[in-house]
Amino acid sequence: MPNPAPNGALARREEPMNKLLLTPLAILAFGIASADTVQVSKSSVVGTWLLNGSDKNTRFLFRKDGTFHFVATNCSSKGQWSVDGSSLKFVWTHVDDQKVAPGKVKGSFPINQAGELEINKFRYRKAQ
């Protein structure tokens, strides 16, 4: 039940309680949302990444200079890469040995909680 305020208006006691209840809920919700993202560093990406972590015939090589080379059966590509939070951004310069117009072919792909690079339905893991 509300209690009267000194000026005769009704004050609500439940407001402070609501704030106390909402604060932990907001912190919990923020914690859950931030737990779904993985912050990626450039140094953690550099190296060879294999399809499903084991297919050596389908792989990305990420170099320190921000370039990449992709090789698979009957296809290849290369270009530049960069880190954007929990994703890798790609800008292709060549596809199957054919030059690509600057900035024409590009994409951004997430790295999931398991540390896998997800490109469409394919998952790449860093080679050990």
C-alpha cells in the first residue's frame, strides 16, 4: 500500500524495490548477451585454419600482414582480412586466379564461442 508523502501526495514504496529488482536483471541480461560474443585479436587469427579442423585440402592461411589465401579442391582465392570485434572481415582481390575489382567481393563472418570461423554452413578451426 502506498504511504502518504509529506506534501499529502501518495508516494509509492515499490519504486525503489522495482529498481532493486530490475538492476540485477539488467546486469544478468547484459552478461548473457556479452557471453555470446567472442572478442578476437589479430594474433589469435594468424595461422592456418582447416575446414572442420581437419580437412587439410580446404584451408585458409591468415598472414600477419593482413592478407589471406584460401585453397580448396579446384578453387582458390586471396585478399585482405581484418578483425571487427567477434568477426573477420574479408576483401577478396583474386578468385580462382582472376583479379577482382577492388572492394567488389567482400564479407564479414563470425567466430563463434567454440573459436570456429563460420562461413555460411562451413566451419573452420585453427590448426594446432
